[in-house]
Amino acid sequence: MTGKLLSIRGLTKAYPGVVANSDVSFDIEPGEVHALLGENGAGKSTLVKMIYGLVKPDSGHMVLQGREYTPAEPQAARAAGVAMVFQHFSLFDALNVAENVALGMANPPKTSELAAKITDVSEQYGLPLDPWKIVGDLSAGERQRVEIIRCLLQDPKLLIMDEPTSVLTPQEVEILFATLRKLKAEGTSILYISHKLEEIRALCDEATILRLGKKVGTCVPRDTSAAQMAELMVGSELHRPERAATVPGAVRLALRGLSVTSPGQFGTSLKDISLEVRAGEVLGLAGVAGNGQDELLAALAGEILAKPGMVVLDGAEIGAKGPGARRKMGLLTAPEERLGHAAAPNMSLTENALLTGAEREALMQNGFLKWGKAKSFAEAIIKRFDVRTPGPETAARALSGGNLQKFVIGREVMQRPDVLVVNQPTWGVDASAAAVIRQALLDLAVGGAAIVVISQDLDELMEVADNFAALNEGRLSEIRPAKGLSMEEIGLMMGGAHGLEVAHA
Amino acid sequence: MDLSAINPILLLASLMVAATAVMIAALGELIVERAGVLNLGVEGMMITGAIIGFAAAVHSGSPAVGFVAAAVGGAGLSLLFALLTQVALANQVASGLALTLFGLGLSSLIGQGYVGIKPPVIPKLNIPLLSDIPVLGPILFRHDMVVYFGILLVVLVWLFLKYTRAGLVLRAVGENHEAAHALGYKVVRIRVLAIMFGGACAGVGGAYVSLVRVPQWTEGMTAGVGWIALALVVFASWKPWRVLLGAYLFGGVTVLQLNLQAAGIAIPVEYLSMSPYLITIIVLVIMSNRRSASPASLGKTFHAAQ
């Protein structure tokens, strides 16, 4: 076993009803960047939680540097030299950077010493960070730096990164990769989880591919094409969404100088946003999370009210109208947060279908609900979007994230909207289902609807959008045709690398 | 009406006494809420502490034993709340309200045989030299131990939250319990300890009412002070020094209106009686105009998934 940093042998973990990991084995060498690839639900997260001591395996064992490794809790894993950067950051908004870092350490030094150390390490690795700033005020990229520095201060031998680039601009990804390569050169191993294949090809030495909890193969990413890896992940060939060419029609939705204040303490207010979307057009809006996406969707849906003339639908000023009135007029929306925003967790799918579909689908008469019709509407959504569920009486919370996403998007698409606004339409959805959702959006556009897709997945936007713009700190960049845009141009539209201009000056 | 009968020195001195019960209870609740738990049972724990402390002091003849018993009783009752909300994952608001109702009933049951009895007296600390200073002496330095304990507790809670690692972990748990769990902190254990501390403080606050403020046992004698303590925590934006300020304001208006009643002022007694509650809340609402400094996980049930 000499030479190996971490050996994993036959790890198995089952939850009631699902086997998250079944007999997974692989090795990580010192100084290696090892990729863990797989669809959502393939068991990547459970696997790394076992390595980090958050979840106990049912069977199998691990060997770290020649010694049996059975971390009972994250503290033990950290003491053994394993650190982890989480996908959804494990940060505390109301505390400052130094306090957040201290919470991740076993024996933190005094705050002032720690702050000096943070400044040191952050400069050494090219990740500028002010230790006294409140984390709630930081951008997503800066928040990730906090997590990384928290890990680096413990001199880890193995750094686990769970989908680290999903919230970064292309420039920030470059900076992250430079940091990771530097760590690798110093002998630190990295376990890198992602489903972005090009990134893995650029960074990783070795990849282990999981599907439905089982290891289905390994490859050397540099020598394997992205298409080959995708096939290994999905197990079949992918269908690419396609669209018939359309000529843009009349303007259906227009924003004129939309400015609204965010209702949340750490939210982003929208500043002077103007745009037009024509019939048959798909407008893609990129942006790092927390730059006003949620607020824009709320302002379009009517959850946040604006001045009447700021939102115009088919020539009618609707800025001051609420969600119900807008739905009736044909402006439908699907927010990002599935449970609690797009769907009521404890209500059945039929009830959830009623919630937004009552008026347009005539599921209601004189204030009384037509349950039979609602049920067949829900069944139609389930059928067309291949929602995997026992039936329309199932509670929304019982569905997996991807399946519920298919349902909430399908619910809006099936109501034949004139204008549809979606936020993160394929977030957490596996590749084949994502293709179905994107195809449905494109079909709507061909049918004469105007579509606004807000997403952090640039590949998705490039696939569906005719025109492209980015949100940055509540402002909208100029709108440009999506065809021919380079990654670098997109990155600049998204605001470049936050805070770096300052550091270089 | 004779306002000159009101002695300002005496007024300020009794202000400190009147503020102590609500202050200690509020500090306990502050720690509980900073850990992300909303315990609406403060009133119930206070009244239970009041009767247990009263009974223990009467039987032992020692007020100190009474206060310790009250702390244990309050903590014991809060353990029930901890069991419901942290282990059985019951709703915190409902459990807290139930705890208040339960505490009120339990205390009247225990208190049956104690109506009309006088508890042992707590000696006032006449701090030598300091208590002889004119004006300041009688206001600040001629009180019982518990008054000073309350002020010390403000300092300790402040130091704990600001400068200790345990305090940082506690705040982290209240701020984002998922993240704290992911970092390996024992969310439930920390919360149960915080809840017990809150219970003990409420118990001591209650015992202060029955042993010093009044001093006798009457059913429902805490008279909503527990609710004021709860309001105090929120309007003090979860900061210990503001709790001290709010408590003194509440105590001040309480003794002032009593004095005004005694002086026969031409305002109906009902208005005077409601004034401490009203004024405290109005002032604190104005002070806490900055929205939502509340711990982000406050009142949310934590369930360690997977």
C-alpha cells in the first residue's frame, strides 16, 4: 500500500429505499488531482461525506497513508489531514471571515494572529480576502475563498472539493485552477467532484466515474473526449436539444428602467434594468448566484411590485400588478427554489398543479375547485415530462430534486404561456431530463412565446439562448447575440473576477 | 397629588431591584435564542422557579438554597422543552406555549400550602465605604447579592459571546445549523445546554420575584414578566448590554408608576399599570429599527439528515 495516499475499498452505504454507494473502490496518489464524475444522484456526495466523517459506511474500509482510516466525525477527518470545501458553502453569514475560519479549526490561534495568517495565505495563493469583512456581504467567489483558506490553514494532505466552480465566473475558475495546481505542485492531493467535463479534462490526472452508486469506470481525462466521459456517466448517448429557426416577432415582454429594492437583508437590489424579448426569442441571463437573479424573477412574477411602466407585457403596463393578474395575462414564471417557492412541500402534485394552473387551465369555477380536471392536468404533466412518481397524489417533498424540477417547469410549460421566465431550469436535473426541459423551452419559443432563461450554467445558456446578457450586482450588461460569444467575453460581462482588480493595483 | 413625596434616590435604588428579575430571565433567553432556539416558555419557567425557590428557602431557612433550587427547577422544566423540540423535533412555538401553561399550573399546585407564609429575608450587602457615598451609595451599593449577580451575568454573557470559542460555536449554531453540523459541531447537544442555561436563569429570575421583590407566594405572581423578558431579547437585538438597558427602563417605569399611584396622580391606575410594558416595548422598537439582526436559524427545527 505504500505510495498511495488514500485507498478506498468496497465502500457501501444504503439509505431506506436507495443504495447510495455500492462497493466503491479507488486509490488517490499523493499530489494527484482525482476527479469523481457522475450524474446527480450517482452517489458522489455520499461518498465524500464518508471520507470526511459525516456519514458512516455500512461496509468497506479506507486506508490513509498506510493506516486504517475510520473517521467518526469531521474533526477526526481534519486531524488526519482531510479537508473539504462544500458545494453549498458551510459559512455563517453574520460572522466575519476570521470567525468563520476559526470555526473550521481544531485549535485556532487568537483572532488577530489568525487574521494575519489569513492575509498571508490568501496572498500566497492569489486569493485576496479581508479577514474582517462580514461573510454575508461577500460575493460567491469570495465566499469560496473563505472555505478554501479555512482548509489550507490546516495543511491538508487531501482536499475534497464538491462542485467548486458551479458559482464562479470563468475568470474566477482560472484563478481557482491556478491555486489548485500550486497545491498539487506542493504535494497536496485533491479529490475533485464535478460534472463539468471540460474542467475535469483541463485539471485532473485521473477520473473515477460513478453511476447509480456504482463505479462504472476510470479514465485519464486528458486522453478521453468529453463525449466519451458523458456516455460513461449517463450510460447512453445524449440527445442534444435542437430547434427550428424562427424569425423574431413583436416585442412581448419589455423592462424599462426596472429598479426595485431587495426585500432580503443580504439580497441584491435591481438597478435600472432594461430589456426586450420578442416572440420566438430565448433570452439567456447569466450571472453568479446572488447578483439579482432571485429579485429579477420576483419582479417579473409580481412578488416584488414596481412602478407600472417598468414592466410591459404585450404593450400593457403591469409593473404594479400582482402574480395572479400577470398569470392571467400570460406571463408565467418558475423560480429557482423548488421546495417552498415553486412548490408547497407537503401538498400533493395535484394540489401543486392547481396552485399556479387554476386560472389558465380553468381548474376552478365560481371559487370551487374542479379536482377531477386538476388531477388529469397533473397526470398530463407527469406523463409528458417523465416525472418519476407513484402518482399525482404524492406529496411534492417526496420527489427527488430533479423529478420535482421537471414537474414545476412542466406545470408552467403546459399552461401555454405567452412569456415564460425560468430561473435555473435544470438545476440538479440529470443530463437526459435537462435535455427534455430545454427542448420544451425551445418548442415554446418556436410556438411564438418569449422565453427568459436565468441560469448559472453557461453551457445551458449557450445551447438555448438567441441573445445573451449577464447580471452583475443587480445591473444588466449589454444584450448581445449568443452566437459567437467567447468565454472570455462572457466572463467580462459577468463582472470578471471579483476583487482582483484591487489586488493587482 | 403630592409629587414631592417621591424620593429620587429611593426611586433609582428600587429601579435596580425591580429590573433584576426580568434582566436575568432575558439573559438566559438571549443565550437560548443565540443558539437558534425560540423558547416561549420563559413565563412558565419563571413561575416554577418562583415557587420552587420559595418552598426551598422556607424549608431550609436559607435564601441561597432557594435560588439554587429555583435554578435547578427552571433547568429541569426546560429539559422537558429540550426533549420535545430537540429530540422529538416538535414545533418550538407550540412547545414553548405549552411549557408556559404547564408551568403556571404546576406552580399553583406546588404553591397550595405556601400562601401567606413569609420567606427568610435576604440580607442587603452594605458595602463598606462605597455605601456611605452620598446619593450614589444608597442607589448603587446597598442591594442584595442577586442584584449584583444580574449585572455580573450581563458582563459574563457578553464576554462569553464575544471572546470565547464556546461562544463563537454557540453563535455559529444559531446562525446556520446545517453548516455547523457539516463542520462537526454537535448542534443538538449545544442547544440542549443553552436551553438548560435559559431555564436556570428564568428560574432564578422567578425566585427573585417571590423571595425579594414581593416577598411572598401568590398564584401567577410573575405577572407577564417572562413575556417582557422575551420581548426584551428581541428588541435588544440579541445584545446583552441592550438587555441591561431595557431591563432598567422597564424597572424604572415600574417603580415610577407605583410612586405616581401612591402620590395620587390624576391618571387612572389601569393606564399607570400598563405603562411599564408599553413604554419598554415602544422604546426598544425604536432602538431596534435595524431589521433582522436575528440569528438566522432561530426557531427552525434541526434534523441531521444523513
